[in-house]
Amino acid sequence: LQRRRDGAPRYLGAIFAREDRYPQLAELRGPMLSTAAAEAVPEVPCLPVAGRSGLMRPAPSGGAPRPDVTVLQLGSAMLVGRDVELEQLLESARSAVSEAAPTIVTVRGDRGHGKSHLSSTLGLRLRAALPHARVYSMLAREPVQGDPEGTLRTLLRVALHGFDRDDTDTQEDGRTAILDRLGTRLGMELWPGVAATLGWYAPGGPELHSWAAAPGALRSLAMRATGELLAATARERPLCLIVDDAHFAEETALDALEYAALAETRVPLWICVLVRPGFEQSRPAWSARAARQLDLPLSGLAPGAAHGELGALQARVVALEAV
């Protein structure tokens, strides 16, 4: 990924030179997803595109869901050996929502200890236990050169519209949304950071000329905007936010989560981050200013639970082979 002089992204790679990878005009109706992209949104039933290996498109209403979605959902629902941890997390969320006590929960576990599996199951359980709350799960991506603010951008994009949708629309729609959500005075104050983060203002463009000497100030505005929008969303409807692999999230995104959960906001907001050990060393004061905090170490499964998990996996493989 390179940046042009006007700030627009330029993607380079050998795959872009392969004509067979591009859809034909007759195929250009509605969105298409790669297999990896479809796996990232298991709640959207997709079907393979005929004659296009590796491409999927959303299934029409009533269309059969693709088999891998069922596997993911079954895997999320069958979590063995984590009943105690799940109950702690659910009780923490219930308390945060019912008492309007902004809470940050940190689940720490080594790679391979089942954090992502726990995250998936937790989302399902929260939706069942707190039907009046909005539950949103996301995966933080490791920052890459040219796109160091991916997690913040995702949080800002979905919070801008109250988690009802995650598209960015146009610059005018974005400005209208933040002014409606935060009010004219605060919305206008934070707008330059929002526009720069979401790509509506190009780096070095005339709109950001006065900010050129203080790029950190723009990041601060984007952080505050994200935090304010998260808190505003929770005021409208209780919000449970799950961030898996949060150790990959950039500092500004983590700052925004802490900002949203400040004790003085008194909103029904529950944030759960799943991280690897060592996260607390990089952020020793993490969640200190939230109304409530919970630190939950995730150790390896006991032998009995591990055998149970293996048995459940084997049973699912047998069932799939039978299908």
C-alpha cells in the first residue's frame, strides 16, 4: 500500500495484473466477497458465485446459508470448560447495563487458549441474556504500514451511526451524523479529526492546513470523537462491545475505549477486550478510570475439559462428514 500525493491509497501487487481475477460486466450486480471476507461476517448467509472460485455473494432472502456459517455458529455455541469465566463475564455485563456503570473487562490468555472461541460464545450469550442491549463484536487487526489506525477507523465508522451500519457514506452524511449525535458545538469541534480519520480530508489538504504543525491534535480529536460517540450510543441503548485481539489495536483506539468508559459518563456501557499476556505492561493504567474493572486471566483448560472439547470437535467432524 502506497499513498499518492493527494493522500489517496494506491494498492500494488502481482494479483492486480491478472485479468482472470476481475469480474465480467455480467457479474457486476451487488456486492461480492472473497472467502476470507465472508468468513469475517458469519452472520451474513452467502452462496458461491458460479464459475468464480473463491468468490461469494450474499444469499437472496430465503436462500440456503453456506455450510461454513453453520460450522462457525456451532463452534461458537459449544464452548467446553469455560462456564465459570462465561458466568463472570455475563454477570459483569448485566451489572454494567442495569446500573449504568461503564465497565472495562480485560480477558488475558496466551495464544491457543481459546480467546476467540470464548469471544464468539460470549457474543451469543450476551444477545440472549440482554436482548434490550446492543451487542457488537469486532476483531482488532495488527496495524500495517500505510494503515496504522484500522481499529480506530472501524470503531469510529460504526459508532458514527450508532452501530446500525458500518458504511462511511459521504462527507456530508458524516458531518450531519456527528452533529446530530453530539450536538453542533461539540460535533464541529471534533469534525476535523473524524474527517481526517475516515479519509474525507486528505493529508496535506487545504482543510487540514491549520493542523499541519500538530498532527497529534488531529488524532486526539478522532479519539475523543470515537469515545463520545460510543458513550452517546450507550445512552440511547445499552451497549456491549467485544474487541478480540485488542493487543493489536493502536494506542488511539484503546484511548477511545477508555474515554468512553470514564466513570463520570454514567452510561450502560460494557467493554470486553481479549488480549495476550504483556498487554498490561504496555498500558499499566489500563481501565483505571472506568467505573468498574474486571481482569480475567484465561488459563489452559483442565485435562477433563480439554478432553471434552476434543470430543465435541470430533462429534462435529463426524456430523459434517455424514452430511
